[in-house]
Amino acid sequence: MGLDMRPIGKPKPGYEKRFMEIYEMISKEEFPKPTFWGKLFGKKYPTKEELLEEWFANQIPSYETIKAPRVGRDKEADEWAEEFYHKKFDNSEEKPTFEEYMKDMDGYYVINLAKELDGVPKYISPLEDENVFRGEFLRDCVDLIGEDLVNEAWESKTAEEALDYGNRLMAVAEAIAKEHNMEYLKDQRMPPEEDGKEPSEATALYVGAANFSLEEQLHVVFSLAKWLIFYGKNGHGYEAYY
């Protein structure tokens, strides 16, 4: 399956302390248990499911931070949904009414129309949301930045930790780029061209088998650094899912 780095929501104002309390419980799989006397007097503790429900209910999703428009609220998202409807169902025998379809799509975030592109990487997995970074690409960058910096991606991080990690990756990438006259890669959104071919979004399920060139490796590192810095400075950590 490999590593996917999923942005996690950030706490709503006033919920910061409780957000981190539950995050620590979830991360460590350590949940409050009643003591002997607690059981005796019927004291109840929230279950894991109840804690998760509370946690999600009091956070702002990463889709809001990247300014992704929503179906039923933003005109451009509604237009996207209508186009998608015709593309998917016009030649289908099982075709819902447009009204039924729009009802089901209500509230859907259209990430492809997001405004904050540093939070929408080009290194993605076809099995995840478009703002999830496909961390597996980093395996091909070990020779460039070293095992320690690469392996750190496999550890879930809070916003502060993500920002720190991103800054350290950025510092290393900038130094390498300067040494090889590749500073242009820092602001280049698309992956580098390969053999004169037009670059495309790098979607992959492979596990470290790309054999990237120096230019390609450096672009991956710059892209991840910008992704981490964007989410970290905006209050989002990430879940290392693999």
C-alpha cells in the first residue's frame, strides 16, 4: 500500500486544548478507564467512538484551508458537479435524476478547484483525496537527503511538528538546488519533464521503484516541503497512513 500523508483537521477556536487531548489518546491508543471506585459509583468515561465523534465535530477540515469550493454553496462547484453528472451518467442505464444527484453531492468539496495550491500536491495516490501527499515518492530520495529525513515522513505529526519538518526539508532542498543550479524547481508546480515528454501529475501506488533523476528527486522534496509548511503554518498536522 505504501505511505500516504493525510492532512488532519485543525481545532475550532476555543477547542485547542481538548483537541490535543483527544489527539494524544487516539495516537497512543490510550483511553480513560474507570477505576475500581469509579466503577463502584457508576462513573462513566467516553468510549473511543464517542471521543472520535467529539474530535471530528470540533475541527475545521483541511478542505476549508485550501479554499476548496463546495457543491450547494459555490457556483463554480455546482457547475463542476453538473458537468461531472453529464459525463458520468449521460450514457448510463442507471441514471439518477439531476435533483437526486445534487442532493447527494450537497456539501462536497471540489479539491481540484481549490485556491491554495501548495496544499494540493502533484504527487498523489489515485486512492486518496487530491490534497493527500503520496509519501512513497520520498523513498526514491534517500540518496539525495538521507534516510533520517526520509523515514521521518512515516511518523504522524502535529501542526508544529509538520511545520518544523517542512522547514528542515526546505533548507536541505534549497542548499542542494543552489549547488546544482536548480533553484527554479522550488517554484515549479508540475513534475519535471522526462525525455521531452509533457509532464503530468505523478500518481503512483509503487513502492520506491521510480529511479528518479536528481532533478526529479529534488522536485519531490521541494513539493513535500511546501505542502508541510502550508499545512503546518495553517494549523494542520498529518496522519501517516500506510
